[in-house]
Amino acid sequence: MNKAELIDAIAKDAKLSKADAKRALESLTGNVTKALKKGNKVALIGFGTFSVSNRSARTGRNPQTGATIQIKAKKVAKFKAGAALSSSVN
């Protein structure tokens, strides 16, 4: 499912216009992004938790040449599925 299909599904399920559904989805993604930038977690009970994790610097290998390269440390966004989401997928 892509973004447009998700907007259509939200609009149908919530009986909203597509424009309202798009604004709602953009608000959700924008607010999750803002919270993660501040270093906060976003927990949606039953769905999952969005968080930021620190990935340390490490040594990697260029697959084309086989040369060793240094990969810088960085922060990455993580998502851990909640129990309800995990059990519904199985």
C-alpha cells in the first residue's frame, strides 16, 4: 500500500474527504517526526513504538572493490510493533 492508497482507505473508513484524510496523515507523520527529532518516543498502544537509536561508528566493506571503509556514527529511527499488530499479522 502506498501513501495515496492509504489516504483513500482512511477517507473511506473514517468517512472523510480525501483532502481531510491527507491532512490527518500528514499531521501524524509530521508530529511523529518532530517528536523523534527531539529524542522522544511515540507509543501507540496496540500498534507499536517509534523511537530513535544511536548507531555507533563501524568498519564496513565496499562490495565492489572489497576495500575497507569507515562508516560514521548516526541516529536512526526505529519501529517496534506492538503485541496486537504482531499477533494480527501471524
